[in-house]
Amino acid sequence: MTEPTDATVDSSLSLGPFEFECGEEIPELEVAYETYGEFTGDNAILVCHALTGSHHVTGAADGQGEGWWDQIVGPGKAIDTHEQFVVAANVPGSCYGTTGPASTNPETGDPYGSDFPAVTVGDWVRVQRRLLDDLGIDRLRAVVGGSVGGMNALEWAKRYPEMVERVIPVATGPRLDPQLLALSAVARRAITSDPAWQGGDYYPDHPDSGLALARQLGHITYLSKESMGEKFGRDFADSAPGTFPSNGRGADDRIAGFGPDSYRDVESYLDYQAEKFVRRFDANSYLHLTHAMENYDLAANCDSDAEALADFDGEALLISISGDWHFTVEQSNHLMESFERAGVEATHRSLHSDHGHDAFLTEPELVGPPIRRFLSSDSSDFAPVHASLFAQ
């Protein structure tokens, strides 16, 4: 074996025809992936990205598209690529290299659009498994992911428990609660109500206004009351709304009788985030990925979450964020109890942050240390990982 390094490889793999769990098939599925470090036989870690992330885990930060965990993964970092071989794959249905709705259907020469099959978290795991098989990896030291990437990690423990030594679900839950389902439904309607939507077959145009509103609604759920109060308060913005279709205000507000002081800092921030997002993401992909998240249920085809995890004999580290109302601390407590009922050695670390759900991305100084300790602890014979490892 060669000496481990922090070498990075950005590549793609054709899996040929692929049948999704919905029963529909596409003639070819291309999966984009990136690896970091050198594989030594027992040091592979699969990192699962969040909703609009990509396989570009490190590098120059570009929102959640690229470099989204650059301060967690890399040489000498919490997931140390001098020691670990990290694999990250873009999930099916996305728009970052793996086949999705914006990809060309080889049978028609046009984008799939509305013809692209519905995807599930299970489909993501099946594709990742086939990628790992191609890379010659039959055992994972760990699977780690945040938000819906944490659901991805949980599904690995359920579906392929014999392949996983450790699982690290971060800021996630076994399913979405009704409030998040409702908000997601409104975001979906924002996209499909855009006149440019065209039933999902809008290429080369894009329903930017609807996608921007959907992203703004989603972004609100990633923040906390405390963080929004600290960042924006009730202050008015220094400049008036721009012409970007996401703001939905400007002239309409003036017609309705609102004055120029009706545009606040918090709105300006949401407009800025939406403008960045529509430049990098596809509306169809957003709908497919949110649909997969909405429909995920760890206990599917089982009597309980504990039964779903019963075959997993490794170890688990659950990380939650105190200010997170997207995936709450209580949901991680429930997961902890489910792992324990399944006989799995598990530790739950609730991290204090006022920054809400996004803290798992924006506060690596909080999230990194427990991950580092969990991965560096003795794993011979799956030795129990005790809570004392994570004392403040």
C-alpha cells in the first residue's frame, strides 16, 4: 500500500441502466463522485451531502454546492484525509454531475424534465453501494452525513449493516415532522405555480421566481429565531429591492401602499441567498430531492425505528444542534433510544448553538471535535465508544 496522502480525484462512473425503487428505469445512470486520500483497505469513509450539496466536499466554498464541508474534511482536519480515504458521491436526481432531470435522455436527445423518475433515499444508497463496489470497497469505517445526508447515513445502517462499522448522522431525524412536510409542500407549490414551470419541461428556460421563493422558504427553516434576531433584527435595508424575481416586492409594494421603508435587512438577505441559488441549481432537481426527503421513513417496512436498525452491529454517534428546529434535539434523542433498543452502542452529542440547522455547516469548531474523537477512538472488535470521549 502507498503512504496515505490528501490526494483528490474527481471522476464519474456509468452504472448503465438503472431501475429506481418507483419501478421506472433510465437507460444510463452516470454518478459523479470525488475521493480524498489514499485507500489502505480499511480506512474508507463515505460522506453524504445535504439537499443541495454535491460531491465536492472540499475546496473553494460555493454555498452548499462546492466546498460545503471544507473545514471538516481534509489533511489534519476532523475527517483527516492523511489517514482516511473519503468518498463523496452526488446523488441521483441532482444537477451536479450525477444523472438528473436536467440531464440529456439518450433515447430522445432532450432533457429528461418531467420524465425523470421519482427518486428515494434508498436509491441514493443503492447507487453509492454500486460505486463502492466498483472502487473495490467492501467495508466502510464510517458513513457520515448532515440533514438529509444524515438520513442517507441512517439508511446505510439499515440497508447494508454488514458494510458499516460506524454511522454519524448529524442534524437529522428518522423522518420529517408534519410542520416540515407542510413547509416543503408550500415550497413545491411556489415552483409549480411559476408561469415558466411548464409542467417541468421548461428547458432551456427556468422557473427562477418559483425556485427562488422555494429556497427562501427553505432557508428560513435552516436558521433560528436567535440567529435571525442577531443578524437582522427589524432593521430596514440600506437599498431598495432589486429586479430579481425572487424578491416579489418593489413595484407591487408601492401599488399596495407600502413605502420605501418596507424592505428589511432580512428580506435583502433572503433575496441574496435566492439569487445565488437559482444560478447554481435546477428546479426539477430541487423538487425530486425534496420529494425524497419528504418520503423518507427509517421505519418503512419495519415495526419501529429500532427494528430498522436491529441488524446494525457497529457504533453510532448522533450529533444534534440545540437551536435547530428543522431536525430537533428531540428527534436525535429518539434516534438514540432506537439505537439503544436495537442493541447498538451509541452516543448522542447535543451541541449548543443559536445558529439553527445550518450550524452543522457554518460552525465546524463545534461539529468537528466530536467527529474527530469518534473516528480516532479504538475501533478494534467494535469496542464501545463511551460518552466520556465527548466530555466538554
